[in-house]
Amino acid sequence: MNWAQKMKAPEVKFPKNLFTFYLSHPFVSREYVRKWELEFEKEHPKIALINPFYDVEGEGREDVMARDEGKKFKKLPGYNWRLVARDKIAIEFSRGIVGIVDHNSGSSIGTIMEFVYGRGSASNPKLLICTNKELFNHPWLRTHFHKIYPSFEAFEKDVEKQVARVKKKWGF
């Protein structure tokens, strides 16, 4: 068998009976975002944030876990394709997207690509936490997101309202 025959389709599993948001953020911000995500989910038990670096099986997760543990990780042929396909599946099956634009956003092509892909999909709502004051009113962010928050706290105060609005409008 050649490498293409060994490629496996990515599998993405979602929690049932929860409103799921795909959590798009820069790789280098993953530690503080993960800490915030876990606290957020404790305070909002009916909302799940799907973090591509930790919550989705397959490429990307094993790589991050190895890096976080200081281990080496060997990328097999097809790694990049499977990673992107896995993220696209997770975006498509999430009810909405929460993006994070922070001081690390200039170093993350993947985050921006997820924003664009998410805008093209039916994921609603598209919410952004933008702590980078220089980018807060950027026209591309203003056209890609339904609502932009200047802080994590502002997002947390409004997210239940946004979920209720979407459930009423779309029936889920």
C-alpha cells in the first residue's frame, strides 16, 4: 500500500444536547485560551467550545499533545490534508464559531482561514473576541462576524442571549 491508500478520513465527535461553537484561535495562544475555555464551559454547561488543538481527534491534537509534553512528533504523509479536513468538518458540524483575535493573531494563518471558511458555511452565530485594539474595527472582521466583543468578559455576558436568538430563529 502507498501512503495515499493508508490515509484515513478524519473523525469528529460532538457532545449531544449542547450548543457547540468551533473555537478558532492562534496556536501560540492555546495555553491561555484552553484555561479560559475550561472555565467558560463550567459556567455555561449547555455550551461546548470545540477547541481544535485539544477537543478534536486526529492530526493536530496528537501533534499539540506531543509538543506540550516536550516530545517529538512525526508527521506522516497526508498530515496537512487530514488536519485541514478535520478542522473543516468540525466547523461545519458546529452550531457557530467563536473566533479570537489577540496579540498573537499575526502569526496564525490557520485562524484566518477558519474565519473565512466559517463565514462561507452555515455556522451561526459567528462571534469574535477581539482583544487586539488595532484590529477591532477592521473591515474584514466586521463583515465576517455577527458580533465583536472587546473582551472575554463581554462575550461571556452576551453568549447565552446569542444562543437563545439562534435557537429561536433556526429551531435548534
